[in-house]
Amino acid sequence: MPPSPAIAPAPQLLLPRRHVLAGLGAGALGSLGGPLLAAGRPIAPRQRVIIDNDFAGDPDGLFQLAHHLASPSVEIPLIVGSHLHKGEFFDPSARQADHAAQKAATIAGLMRLARVPRIIAGANAAMAADAPTPASAAIIAEALRDDTQLPLFYAAGASLTELATAWLAEPRIGRRLVLVWIGGPEHADLLPGLPQRHDAEYNLTIDTAAAEVIFNRSDIEIWQVPRNVYRQMLVSRAELAAALAPARALGRYLLAAIEHVAALTEAAPYHVNIGETYILGDSPLVTLTALQSSFEPDSASSLYTWRPTPRIGADGAWQPAPTNARPMRVYEHIDTRLTFADMFAKLAAAAR
């Protein structure tokens, strides 16, 4: 099934690789070698990415944000700090989205960016009917821009509150962006022979009503990274400590965020030992947007299937897709080597 017009790359990027290389000729290829490539040829953005994550929660979102900000192939016009579950142990306050925006600003400051994207707090609670927010207004404004040809991705690592609020206020945005979402349960038919989980998925339950709007009512194209797939994003804490050392202050901040979670979970009343690995489950947001293939851009090293977009029930479980359901990507495997090697290299470079 071909991609929708919302994500069609610029025509020149669709040229087959062999035609481009043949057109360059041996002399031209030679001129591209040596110092030019060694020095790092400037990379221009190929797509826009709105980032939406619960940065005051699981620190995997902080890793994803830093990685995205260090990726030159994406233009990031907006970063939205979103809320968690009410009373969440990561941040039991009533200002979770505000704190998320503050943490996003801290990451941007540690990276000493030449240009800091607009950072805005979303709603501090689950979606309220007919209650637009400054964040949803900013999402609408970006989606309706007519002064750029760069395709727009909405990279969400937590709830879908702000996107659902934006779509309800202005449904025209549905055909103008693609949602890449870390969330939602497994698809049992893609996991034959394995026990089926029946518990609701974490990110979906932050705001089930918002997920229902996006899946059941909107026309937004969805690229889903379900629970069983984002849990593949395992990295050892020993590797993190070694690989983030060159990232200096930024690396120390990210490592401290994981150590804080370890301390929280090991204390009463949880008494959970998180072991020697950590799931950086939001990192596929970078893989699937910034790390697309050079020719015929797509997330070519990660495996996915197309299927009709299912409905979501009030209990967070899948319901059968309607007959005329729009197609949805479901990822089955993410290229972890590309993801983590690129992240470590970029974060080290950002500290130099």
C-alpha cells in the first residue's frame, strides 16, 4: 500500500539511486570524497516534526528529544510538553505539562542550540470537551501552513490529548500530517503462538478519550509503534554510561534522570529493582522521521505492515475496523542499531 499524499517526499528525492549516481559520473563522485565528506556536508531538513511528549515522566522522552534536536534532517517548529496520568509517581503534581515543558527547555539549554524551537505546555489533564489550548492552536497553525513543502510528522510519545483537541477544533489538519505514535496494545494476529496481553497500554490510558478521537473519528494517518515493539528498545545501563560520557553535561543529565527513576522504583512502596537495562521506548520517533533512507525516503530499515485502522474501545482494547477504514502502519521491528549508534554519535558531537 503506497504512502498517502500527506507524506509524499519532494519529487527529486524519488529519483532511483542508480540514476542519480550514474548522472554524477566518476569525476563528480570523486569530487564528493575526501575532505568534503570528512568535514561533514551540511544536511538540510527533509521533513517537519512536531514533538509531543510527557517529559516530566519516563526519561526515555528526554533521550528522544535530545536525539531529535541533534538531527539536521528534521525541522522542529514546536515542542509540546504533555501530561501524565493523574497523580503519576513520576510527577504527582497538578502541573505535569508545565513541568514537561520546563524539562524540554533544560534539554535545549544543555545542547546550546543556535535556534531553540518553540516550547509550549499542553493541558495539565486529560482532554476536556470544547476546551482548546494554546498548544492545540499552535499545532493547527503549523499544520495549515502553506509556505513550505516539507511534510509534517506529529511525533507523540505519550497521550494524544493535544492532537485530538486540535483535530476537533480544525479537522482540516487531518490530511496535512502523519501521526507517529508510541502507544497502543499489541495486535494478536501479528504475534502468533504468544500469550495475548489483555491489560490496557500505558500511553493510551493517559487519555483514552483522546485516543478514541484519533482512531475512531479522525482521518489522520497513523504510524503505530505498539507496546511489544517499543519494548524492544533495550539498552544496557553500562552502555549508556560509556556512550554518554562524551556528551558531558547533557549526558550526565540524561543518566541522572534514569538513576532517579531507579531510586524511585526501588524505594517504598514499590521495591522494584529495574536491573541493568532500560527501555528507551520513545526513540523510534527519531528512527521513523529523522533516520529515513537517503533515496525514496522511508523508514526502510524498520519493519511494518499496513492494515485497516481499528477502533479503540473505552477499555483501551482494539475493536474491529469499519469496512471503509483508512490504512494504518503497524511497526513490528525497529532498527535499534541505527537508532542508538546515531543517538550516541550525535549527542557526543553536540557537546564538542
